[in-house]
Amino acid sequence: MKPASALVLALCLPLAACSGEPGESDMRKLVEAHTRKALESKGNGHFQAFDEFRKQGCVDSKAKPANVAQYDCYYAATFAPQPGRPPITVNGKGRFTRTDKGLVFEDLGAQPR
């Protein structure tokens, strides 16, 4: 194998291993939708979107069934829970599962900081 080919192969293997992991924008959309529904069910329909959202990392879920792409991911999200109130930042954890219908989010908890 040529040195250049070996280098390309070495660089591509780590990317291939992470290809099913959700991206930050996909995570943000799903967590925002979940947060919106949760707040609306409590009578707070003011939430529209996070002011800031940051993916902190993902690990392969230990709870996943065979042949399923499932990741437990950590994130930080900042938003104002009600107009005029100071924004809060929560550190959250969610399970993201790839299905034939797309990416699915399961909330595993959030802690204000």
C-alpha cells in the first residue's frame, strides 16, 4: 500500500465510525421540539427556540438493540423560560436513535447550572 493511500485510509476510518452520530443542528431541532411540547403542557407556550445550543459529545448507547444506531449525547442549552425573565442554561442528556423514519430523541434528564 502506498503511504498516501495508507494516510487517507487512516483518516477515513475514525470518520466512518462516527458517521451515525447526530450532528449539533439535528440535536438542537429535536431537543427544541421536545422542550416546546414540555413547556406547553405546563401552560407556558412562550418558548420558541434556544438562545444557544452546544453539543458536548456523544457515546454509543449501551442500551441499544442489535443493529440499531443509538447514541447517548450531552448538550448545553440556554433559553429564557418566560419573557422578561433571565435566561437559564441547562446541561442535558438525551438518547438519539436512527430509525427508518429519521432521528428520534428521548430525554434522559437535564440539570440547570
